[in-house]
Amino acid sequence: MALTSPLVAEGLEYGYAAGRPVLAGAGFTAPSGMLTCILGPNGAGKTTLLRIILRILEPWRGRVTICGRDWRTIPRKMLARLVGYVPQSTQTVFSYRVIDYIMMGRAPYHGVLGVPGRRDEEAARKAARLLGIEELLDREVTELSGGQERLAVIARALAQEPRILVLDEPTAHLDVANRIRVMETLKTLLSRRIIEAAIATMHDPTTACLYCDHTAILHKGRVVAEGPPDETLTPRILARVYGVEFRRVPLDGREVVIPLRLHGR
């Protein structure tokens, strides 16, 4: 690909049981300045793919190149500085202040048991300001709404000052307004070059049409289509992957896909 790509995954194979691969040669590229969406139905391997990128899981085969380096050669602490992670769900057992919760993202710079300093607090406050949640900093995390908590989790990842932001189902369990807020926030972070690239898994092709610049569609452990949404999110490809009939409809000068019915009914 001619575009600069901060992250390239190639030929990834992995399974949770011998002889039963979840990923079977999956690979994709995350171009610079773009929101890359990895789509696929439940069980397609989306979360597994992200965990391999983060080196939470070690693949049977394949490799990932991050900022020009094989990710196996990057020390764990450095990898955490390069790649920020927003998990699909979080459970906050203790009642931290939001500012302290966001500062947890600074662990790659001083260690888990290290004492945060002024630089760490400045980074946390900057992340909160970027996401518009400064007024929440002195509140308890357990008091936040679902949308506010999601923004706090993204702020925690941004406090790492990463070049790449990886998000697992960033709009899961959110209402419509907060889904829009989260997706527009990601686009703003990219347009302002706060981050170099973003990778998000999701189920919904309609949302991908509206916000994603680049897509990779996972089906049975393989990427079956990759490229701009208007090339990959076609009714034919989506019917094959989701078993659902889709239709393309015009919206504000572009086309989006909407689900109609189960395929073949």
C-alpha cells in the first residue's frame, strides 16, 4: 500500500485449542491518519486479533510490524507507549477519582508501583481536555454514566501518549448520542494528529460506513475484504459474512449500507 502504515499484521494464525484456529492467516494494514475498522460477526476473531497486536496472545504464525519494527523486538514497556488500548468493557471495583483513573495510563512511564508526578498529571489533564471531560476529573469513576465512563477509558489510553490507539467495540452498550460522541472523538483525534492511527473492532457496517476510512472484514479467521468502505462494505460481501441482506442507500452525498433481513428469506 502506498500510504504510510504505522501497523501491518501479516499471516496471523492462532487458536485456543490445537487444530482449531480462530485466526487462519489473517492480516490487515492500518494506514496513517485513518480510522481502520475491523468488522465481522461474533466469533470471527476480532478481539483475538487485537490481543495478538498487544502481545497479550502469542500467535502460532505470522507477525505484526509496528512503526517499522517487528513487534516481538519491541520491549513491553515501549510497546505500551506506542499502542494505547481501550477494552470492550471495564469493571471498576474501587472508587477512584477520574483524574487518578486516567493517570493509570501513565504506568508505562514509571511502572505499576511508581508514584505519578507532575508530568503524569499534566498528561492526564490534557487527555481529559481533549475528550471534553475536564469537569469530571474530581468525580468518582463509579458515579459516571456509561458514555462518560467510556470517554474516561479512552482518556486513560490517551494519557499513554500513544501513536496508535486500539479499541475493542468502542460503542458497545452505549446509547445513540454517546455512540456518535465516541466516534466523532476518534475522528477529531486523528484530524488533529493527536494519534497517528486508530484501529477499532465493531459489528455494525452502517457505523463503519459513516466513520471509518479503512476497513478489514474478518470471516472464519481470514480477512476476506480490505480497503475503503465503499469497496468492501458491499451487499454481496456483507451477505456472505453476516448472513443478512443489506441495501446501499444514499445519505449526505455518500452511500451507507443498512440491514434488511436474514439472507435467503
